[in-house]
Amino acid sequence: MRNLMPQHNLSKNFQLESGQTLKGASLYYEVLGEISDDREVIWVCHAFTGSATVKDWWASLFLENGGFIDLEKHTVICANMLGSCYGSTGPDSLNPETNTVYGDSFPNLQNRDVVKAFIDLREALRIYKIDYLIGGSLGGQQALEWSVLEPEVIQKQILVASNANHSPWGIAFNELQRQAIELGENGKEEEKQKALSLARSIAMLSYRGYHDFEANQNGKIEQGDWKVASYLKYQGKKFNGRFSINSYKVLSKMMDAHNIAENKGDDLKEVLGSIKTKTLCIGIDSDNLFPVEEQKFMSDNIPSAKLEIIKSSKGHDAFLIEGNLISQFIEKHLINTLYEEI
């Protein structure tokens, strides 16, 4: 059962970590199942180019597809993050002060801003406990922030292919993508779309990996082009029209700025050590963007956290593919066993 929910309006002047405010901002969100006291709440934080329609892009988490989410007993909530282009306020929205599109004037965001907007929505929905908070990649960064901000609300969290602070390696990939976008910024619409396609092609190198390319993109196609070149061009073109250039820049910069210890003493281990939420960290052995050592760092420093590794040739994207295995890890560590008290 899918209930399409209305926009949630944030406070008239939503305060950001930067000191700036967003006026008249709102979140688009969806609820699967009914909100009631006899159901467990699962809140999903979507990834970089994801959306609130979680069943469309993480279907393997759901019972009918072999996952653990049962809409007869669970309520699933997912909100499109601020800065995105799938319904929530972002750089392509109208600035109510000027009645023109924000564009490059949209304020810089932090993951903490996104989470505070989620908290505002949670309170409006009168949800006082989140039984399972799940996030992958950028969504995992936000889930981690949330567990620090509201330890009494978040009962269990699953952090998939994510980290406690973004690495120079990850920032480098995002910087190259933004530079690619800048190549077309002053051109015609066709040039802008080509630049966005190039950015997406660069991103695919970080989302997949050597062994996946070796297995699936080796050799040439009939027209004589390298198979991998054709694949990257296809992925870039497919992305055009699906995502916003402006949101791409805003959200990639937000990811770069991620540091769970920012303005909290700057000691990552200390902040992670303060987390009270029951935590499962999941890494992917072929992930070049968020390598396993980042999930191990979190699990080593969050009290009594568990660590599981997905073995896959698919690289970072495996977190979207392996919902069944993620569900098995959740059942093993957070459902079917007694979790040690922290």
C-alpha cells in the first residue's frame, strides 16, 4: 500500500548550519503502510541521486522481493532531502524573496541541515520512535548524523557503504564531476547536458570497480567502439533529464563537507564513542568510493557496533543491488539475536 503524502512545510525561516535561512522550504515525502502504535517504523535516508519513492530504487529490501520489510507490520518513511530535485526545496525551486529560481544563489547545505528537516517532519507526523534508520552512501552519512542528534529516538541504525567523514579520495571524485559540469555552464542547453553526462560518467568509475568492468565491459561493440566507452556514454545520456545540474553541485558539496565531529570537538572517535544507538555497519569489499576501512572505523568506535561485509564485484553500487543480503544481516544482528546493552 503506497500513500502519497503532501508536502511538509518547514518553519517559515528554516535555520541552516551556515547561519543562512531557507524561507518557505518544504519536504516531499512518502509513507508506505500506516502510521500506528502497533507498527515498527523504518525510516530510509536515500542516496545522492535517490528520491522519496524508496520502493522504486531499493525494492530488494521488501518482503515480496526477499527482503525484511513487511508492510503488514512495518511503516516505511522516506523524505526527499533538501537540495535535491525530486520534490523538496532545492536550487531549482523559486526563491520566495525574489520570485526567481535560486540557481547558484541556493545556500550551502550540511547533512546536519537535512537531518534537522527530517526531524521537523518526524515531529509533524507524531513519530516518537524510529525502530530502524537505514541509509546508504550519502544517506548513511545523514543517518549517522541523526543518531548523534536524537539518540533517544533512533533505536537501531544500519549504515551501508558510508563513512564518518568524507575522504580526500571521495572529494576528488566529486570535484572532477563539478569541473566537468562547469565546462558546459556558459553554453547552450545541449552543452550543459553533455557536461552533466560527463560528470555522471566520471561518477560511474567510483560507483563500480575494476572487476565489474573486466567482467561486463571488456572488448568492443559491433560498431568498433570500446564496450566500456559505449557503456559510460550510455550511463551519462540516461542521466540527462533525470537529475538537476544545480542539485548535483549542491549535494556533492554537502557530501564533501560531511564530518560527524564538525563543531563537536573535532574528535571523530570521541563523537562516535558517544553514540547510543544499536548500530550495524555494512561495507562492500569492492567499494572504491567508500572503502571497507571506513565502515570498520565506524564499527570499531561506535560502542558494540556490528560489521558485515558484502562480497560483490559491483563496487559501491552493490548496496542498491544486495537488499536481500542487507536484510539477512539486519535479521542476524538486530532482529533475531539479543543485542548487548550499551
